[in-house]
Amino acid sequence: MLELVTAGGWLMVLILLCSIVAVAICIERLYTLNPKKIAPPHLLATVWKQLKAGEIDANRLKSLRQSSPLGRILAAGLGNASHGRDVMKESIQEAASHVIHDLERYLNTLGTIAAVAPLLGLLGTVVGMIKVFAEIMAQGTGNASALAGGISEALITTAAGLSVAIPALVMHRYFSGRIDGIVVELEQETIKLVDALHSEQSGEVRR
């Protein structure tokens, strides 16, 4: 590995740093984007039971808000439930926008790495070929080892840049898809709460 970095020149250091950052982001996002942690399966049912029993107070809302991203959204809606359906939905949308922003954290950086790494490899190719032609101009084509060194540098940086960019792009797409699925689930859960709460309130008004 050290030989490849040395042979690839100084641009290999930048490509190597990109790979380290990309791996760190992937590990962090794999741990964070756990659907069961973001939207616990039985959280809505538990909240509804507490709501029916009249157990939802300020302390319960605070605990719900801190429990999970879904809990944060539900707590925002329940905190404004008395102000009507529209106000409740607006508060849910505002909380959801913050949650989605947190879910997408570092994805821009990962996408940037996927775009920049092959460009660094291409730059390494250009630098390597410049060295080759400079060597040809200085010594002619007789020094095969010097020419091979420049070509080797060009090929190594290109391969390294693509080796970083391809997995980074794949993981960026994967995380984006996972976030989309989580957002749909969050929307479904919050819609259930809004519909159930306000349909019940409208039924009580009719009585």
C-alpha cells in the first residue's frame, strides 16, 4: 500500500484522505440510519394508549421528544393538537424537516467525494503524462524506466480515484434510498396520529 501511495505521487495522499472520510461517513450512517431506532415499531400505539388514558403531560412529551426522531415529530404534533388540525400538521412538518436534515447529514460530503475522487485521479493522470513528456524532451525515448515511472503514476492515481469514487457513489445512492423509505414511514405514522386524533375530536363534537 505504501509503495502504491509513493508511486502515485502527492495526489495519492488526497485520494487516500477521501477514502478515509468516505469510510468514516459510511460507518456512521449505517449505525445512525437504523429504521427501528428512528421509528420504533410500537411507538405510535404506545402514544395513542397514553393519550386515550389522559397520561400525556409535559414530562411525557419531553420524554417522547427525546426518545427517537419519530417521537420528536409526534411530540411536536401533540403539543399543538389543541390548536386545530392545520396548526398540528404545520408543527409536524416543521419538526419533520429538522429530522430529515439530521438524516441527510454528511451525505453531501459523501457525494462530493464520489465526484471529486475521479477528478483527482484524472489530475494525477495529467501530471504523470506531463512528467513522461518532460522526460522525453529532456532525454529522448531511451530512458524506459523514467517513462514507465510517469505512466505508472498516471495509471495508479486513476485507478485509486475510481476505486474511491465508485463505492462512495454506491453508498450515497443506498443511503438516499434508505432515507426516502424512512421518511415515507414517518409520514405514514404521523398521518395516522393526526387522522385518529382529529376524527375522534370531531366525533365528540357531534355528540
